[in-house]
Amino acid sequence: MEEMHFSKMDAENYAVWLRNAIKLLYSAVYKNLEESKAEMKGYYDKYHKVQSEPFMVGDKVLMINKRIPAHSTRVLTRKNYTGPYSRKSAGYIVQSCLSCVI
């Protein structure tokens, strides 16, 4: 059986073509994954009745504290909330807001 020999130019052209084909394939797969992820999120949100965030970044919030200290003499009249705080980012990160008035 004869061995096939490619010229150097053919091999380089094939390598360039293969590299571009892999890039196109990767971008198509990435796009499909993003679409699938958005579709699954939509189904999940609909099934679990997910609501949007009630507070936006920069809003002033109070934090609830339902814990009653042991041997407390003020059970009904204690402060249930601490704050005010300013919401710092998209998670539950808050920043003390000493000059804030709610």
C-alpha cells in the first residue's frame, strides 16, 4: 500500500481550514447552550413562580431580626429591625448607611 504524501502548502491550508471550522463549531455550540440555558430558566421560573428582586441596587433596606435574646425583659417592645442599610450589589450584600433616613 502506498503512503499518501501532502505538500507543505496543502497541510498548512488544511490546518487553517480545520482551525476555522473548529471555531465555527465552538461558536455554534456556545450559542445553542446559551439558548437552551435561557429556555430552561424560563421553564423553571414559570414552574416555581419565581418573582423578580423586590429591591434594586442602591435601595435603602432594613434587616429583620426575629431572634429574642435569652432572659429578655422586652419581648413585645424590642426592635425587630436593624438598619438602615444600602443594598450594595445583586446578592444579599448590604452596606451600613449611617446618614440614611428612611
